[in-house]
Amino acid sequence: MADTVYLKIEQNVLVREPSVVLKDVAKITSTNRPLLNKLKQMKVYQFHTPANQSRKKKQVEVFSVLKIIELIGQEFPNVDIENIGEKDFVLEYEPKQEPKWLLYLKTAILCVLIFFGSAFTIMTFNNDVGVGEVFADFYQQVMGTESSGFTVLEICYSIGLFLGIMIFFNHMGHKKITHDPTPIQVEMRTYEKDVDATFIENCGRKGTSNDVD
């Protein structure tokens, strides 16, 4: 009786080593433990650094799950494969992470750009809609005196703007206000899925994906 192996692969898989084995790209399970251990160590792909490159760079390949099933069938012909994951997936090889100091530098530069860009956007918006004039007129009508430009209205508006941004983005430092994903996280995941789907589709049209004949 053939053993059944359940295979689950995500749409995007990141590996750090050029030699890729099955456990690097898929989650697999079976009641046959010895078979499962052999499957996990089965080699499925080997990334090669071009001779004209002095250092290893990021490489990307597109795979069909049929190719993985074919490779398993060649090594273990008496195994039934049940795929419960993606039909096609992107395999990314990134040799090693950037140095922490470089990552911190990029993060700092990005934070500075976002800070000044956001500040400029808020100032131009306030100037376009005339928030200063509205506050001045409102203050004069309520208090009966001319606004100095730095009153309780401006202070409350600034505090409210800050709190509104924090609540909307659901993030303050390393802590989140709720357990829900932030809007940025949702948008990033959507963007990543769209990029992977487009990459898979383009490789399929060009015939450059790793698929069965």
C-alpha cells in the first residue's frame, strides 16, 4: 500500500543556502516517519552564481508544484502526493542578510524622509483649506479677543492629529494598540501577493518557470 504525503507550499519561499532541499520550500507530513525524514532532506534545486559575478546576489526562480511532485516521484515512486498549498510559487535565494548597521542606516534615512514629507503634506493641506484662518475666526467669536496663533485650539488640533495617526496605524514603537494588522501591513501583504502573482504569470508566459515537460 502506497504511503500518502501531504505537501503545503507558500506562494513565496525565501532560502539562504544555494542547495535547496524539500523541507526548505514545503511543509510536509506523513504517517511514515522514516519516509518523511528522507523526503525532508531530498534535494530539489541548486542555485548557481554566474562566473562573471564576484559576489553572490539575490536570485529568483518560479516553480510549479507539479515539478516538485515529479522530483518526489522519481526518488519515491510508491508515494501518493496530496498538495494542499499553492499550485505555483516563487523561490527566492538571498545569500545573507545585510549588515545591521546598513539596515539601521537605511531605516534612519527612510524615517527622516517620511517625517519631513509628512510634515510638508500636513502644512500644505492646512494652508490650502485655511485652517489657521478658521481657528482665528472661531477663537475670536468664542473668546471675543484676537487669536495669537498659539492657542488651545492649535494645541488640541496638534495632539488630536498625533493621536489620530497613532490609532489609525495601530502602531507605537514596538507595541501595537490592538492585535489587528496595521493598514501598512495589510497593504504590504497585498502588494507582495500581487508582485508574486505577476512574476509567476510572466514566467509562465515566457516559459522560464520550472515546470514539468
